[in-house]
Amino acid sequence: MQDPFYTKEKKPRRKGSMLAADAWLDSSLYEFWQALGRGYTRYQDFMSRFHVTGIKRFFVEILSDAFTFGAIGCVLMAALALPAFDIIDRGSFNKAEDYSVVFLDRFGTEIGRRGIRSDDSVALDQMPDYLIKATLATEDRRFYEHFGVDVVGTLRALVTNATGESSLHGGSSITQQLAKQLFLSSERTIERKIVEAFLSVWLEWHYTKDEILKLYLDRAYMGGGNFGVTAAAEYYFGKRVQDINLAEAAMLSGLYKAPGRWAPHVDLAAARGRANVVLTNLVASGFLTEGQVTAARRHPATPISRTADANSPNYFLDYAFEEAKRLIEETRAPGNNFVVRTTIDTTLQAYAEDAIISVIREQGEQYRVQQGAMVVTDTHGAIRAMVGGTDYAKSQFNRSIVSNRQPGSAYKVFVYAEAFEQLGLTPADAITDRPVCIGDWCPQNYGRSYKGTVSLQSAFAQSLNTVPVTLSIKTGRDPIAALSHRMGLRAEYPVTRSLALGVASVSVIDMTSSYAVFANDGYKTPAFGLTRMTTLNDQLVWEKDPDAPQERILSEQTVAYMNQMMYAVTQSGTGTRARIEGVPTLGKTGTTTSYRDAWFAGFTGNYVAAVWFGNDDYSTTNNLTGGTLPTIAWQKFMAYAHTNIDVRPVFGIDFQPPQTIVAETDVEDVEEQEARPPSLKPAAARKLLDLADRFDATIAATATPRDTAQASVSAPTGL
């Protein structure tokens, strides 16, 4: 039992340890702040040594800000230079062009060249001194003074451009132009100019001025497929560069900035005007005196004739060159020089160009249309003519290959062909032309009226819109699009509810290939322009197989039905202007919304052709339809092309060419007369007739009445 009076004695608490800890903490904080204060005081004492006042403070602030912004600028410059560092690290120059190709027409006659013409075998000290001075005076007068970027010259060019005299000199130094040629593309962006400046400085560090100038003279594009002054001198003047005179050197030196504009074989007057500017630059820069250039002004350079090159089928040659390069890469052909046999027919090419250009000249202003394109093939796809625009010298854009435009009603052949294939219809089957809607879209006919019950052939010939839309609902739009691609359309386009009316993207060459399927009994017929490729040593590189198997796209019955309907278009429908006496003509017109594009695509038993008219900026024309200018140009070409040839029949068309009636006569009593050659064009015939009229007028003005009567009796009447 616990004693009630007993209590446990408690141990006294230890207060010393807690007080010691508290004291240590307080003293530590106190010493820390004291040390911090002493350190700050010492820092102030140290910095007080740099304290300046008055004018000294102004300069100190300027230097301080300069160092700050300089550091920021260095970082920024390093960031901007990174793309240039990457380009230099790759260590590869742009290739001016790897291949040189000579093109022959279908008969083996040379029609043009593409690719490089270059020669770097002439040393800088062997080139004429006035050629080098003319180059420097026009392109970079301070070349031997600047570090790669001519700041003074750039500012001078900006001022000159502001005064409207931009033709005198440019802002880029020769080193900058060389940097662009060696490493960069021709795009015009601020980023490219910055990279160009860094690369110019790099070139100046790693090459001497003479080496840079030599590279520039050897690699600059001089027009006509020529790279460098040595190749250009041979091409334009038929001389070695060492033998050119001052006038010729001035003309060459004027080509660097815009060779396509000032090339003498393109525009001799412009080339001479530009050469005169170069001569002025030589005097202004102090390289020559006015007396030294006077003879060159009075006797400007005269290039050798390049008429054959200017009249070459240039749009086709551009296309053929791209195809040739593709084949060279695929076959891994050895060497860089090749000869290519093409399918082009120069006579038909001239007919096609005349058809497009003459129609534009005669009626283009009336319809507010500026451009046209045409592709012609035979019924097996061999390209016989290609017109990519009205003037190759002004625009090298090939509208027959690159441009994709809406075909309008010319697309309806795919809708009807799919309906015949899938639904088993015939051209004589009846269908109702009435309002039809897909959702909230309700298409209307061109005349905003409806015909009621019509045959499919009549609906096609009159280009009614509701009927193909009705057919597309029955067949489905995806099968129609798939058929169009199997037949020859290569561009992808969205399958929309308005597809049946031609809301798609197609090219002229693809439309020609697609219509060639109907001309070739339903077999796939892609257009092609090359048949054979060899090296300069006649070593075979590639040859097209004429017996390659063909893929059947449409049945013979469908082809016969479609041909009957397209024949009706030219006989009683929207394409009556395409009719040619004695030739079965088939085709389909096409007009797009707001009259932006007008088409006619069709064929005979001999040729297939698609024609497009419109404007490059997609502006609307003045109510231009496929039944007007495209059909007129198509008919004009086909009438030329079927002169003095055997007219072939078309599958499914019961057409008998009219028989030529030959009167009976005694062959011995008739003098033999030469038939007009098929290459005689209407323009040549008009010139001959005009010449005959002038002869008659001269005879009538100078001869006696008796002589005039005798001359009129004996004058030839064959013209």
C-alpha cells in the first residue's frame, strides 16, 4: 500500500541547453548580417573607384550600352548565320545543269537543244580586258574594294531604283551573285538575302578576288542555255571569247541581270540598247574614255542567226527535257550528253501555233482572253504538237502541262461513259430533263430552261446539265472520278456533288490523253513525246516499245456509243464550228462558271487535240464559251492537218469521205504540174498571192497595153 504522505520528487528541467541554442542562433544571425553589411560596404568602396561624373559619365554610359547591344547583336548574327553554316558544311555547289540534250523531230531533224553549254577552259588573264572591265562596270564597280557585300553600292542602287533607273546597276555584288549561283535558289526573300550575305563573306575569306571573278564569269547564266561568257561568245557570235571585240563584250556583259530579256537572239534591239548602257557604265566608272567606246556605239555587235532556235517548239522542248532527265535518272545512263528522238511534227507544230495565236489576235480583245493552249497527238498518244502559250519569249509557263483548270462540260464524257458501262444504257434511251437537286444544290441548264423528255444523245449534244447530274446520282460520283483517272487524268481533285459538271482540275495534255481512249478503240492512251535516246556515240540508252501491251479501259460498245454522241456534238450540237468538210470530227465543248475557262476536246481518225482558252489570273472572259474560240482554233488546226493526207475512219461512225472526181483526159496533152507541198501554210500562200499581185501591178504600170495583154495571157494561174 502506497504511503499517502509520500510524493515523488520531480527532476529539475535543464534550461541551459535551450538557452545556449537560442544564444547561438541569435549570435549567428547577428554575425551574418554584420558580415553582409561589411561586405556591402567593401563592395561600395570598390565600386566607388569607378564612379564618374560629368562628361566622363556620358561616355561610360555610351560604352556600356554599346557592349550590351554588341553582345545581343553577336548572338543574333550567330543565329542568322546558322543556315549559312549548314550550307557550307554540306560542301556542295548547285549544279548549273547536269545534262546536255539534242532533240530531233519524228523524222530525225534537229529541232533544238536543252541543258548546259558551258566552258571554263579559258583562264581569266586570257579573256579580253574590256570584257572584264565591262562586267565590273555594270555589275560591281567596287569589286576589288569591298569585303563581299558592297554597302556603298547597295545604298547607291537603292537611290538609283528610287529614281526609276534600275537598269543601270544592281545592288548585289559579284560575290553575292556568285554565292546565290553556287549555294542558293532564286527565291526573293529577306532570309535568302541574309544567308547570301554570310556566304559572300565566307567566299571572300576562302578565295581570292580573281578566283571569285573567274567563277562568276564561268557560271553566270547568259541565256539560250549558256553558262559562262566562253559558251555565250561561241553561241551568240560564233567566236572564241578571246576574239570578241568591245561591242560584243558590252552585249555579253549586259546579259547577267536579265538574259531572257536582253538576249540578242530574243530581242536584238533590246540587246543593243543594253550594250549601249554597258558602254556608258564603262565611261562613268573611269575604265574607258568616251573616245574609246565611240566605235563600239557606232558599230554595235551583230550576233549570228539563231532563227531556228527562236522558232523551235520551245514549250515542247521544255517538256521533253524534263522527260529526258527522268529517263536518264531511271536508266542511270553514263555520260552527260544525249540525243533524243521525239514525236513532234514541225509542220503540225506550226499549224497549231498559228491556230492559237491567230485566234487570239483576231478575237482575243473582243472576248477579253489573253492565253490559249493546245496539245495534239495521234490516235496512239504520240505528241505531234504542243502550244503552251501565245509567246514563249514573254512567258515560259507551259499552260498545256503545268496549269490545271476546270474543264466544264468537256468532263461529261466520263459521266456518260460510266453510265454506259455501269447501267447498260444506249444513246437512244430517253431521259427527262427536269430540275434535280442534291441537297440544297440545284444546277440549271445554260439557257435556264428544260427540254422535257430527250434522248441521251440529244442531251449530250446540247450539253444539258441536269441529265449528267441525274446519271451521276445513279452511278455514284466516285466511279466517275475513278474512270477519269484510269482514262488519263492525273491531277487529284475532290469528288463533290458538282463533279458531273466538270468541277475538277485537269491539264490540257491529260484531256488529250483521255479523249484519245475513244479514238483508240477504248485502250489507255497516255500522251508521250520521246521514242529513243542515245549518247553522242550512238549508244542506245532507251527506246520506247511500240508493241507494249495496252490496257483496255472501255468496252467497244461504250466507245461506239460515245463516238456517236460526240459526232452529234459537231453536227448539230454545241460544237458545229468544228466541222470539216470530208473529215469525221468528234468532240465536246466545255465552259466553266463565270466564263473563266473555255475548252474543246475532240478527235478525228488521224489526230486527237484538246484546246483551252482563258487568262492566267483566272479573270473572267467576255462570255467566252467552248463553242466559240476553242472550237474555231481546233477546226483551223484540223483543217490544216488533214490537207493532203489519207483521212482515216472513226470507230462507230458511219462516215464515208467524199470521193474525188477525176475528169477523163489525155495524159499526154497535160503538162505535169507539181502538187502543193503539205508544208505550205496559209500565211505562205497569202504572201505568194500578194507577190503575184505586185508583179501584175508592176507589169501594168510599166508595160505597153499590148505587152500587158500578152503578159496577162501568159501569167500563171496556179497561185
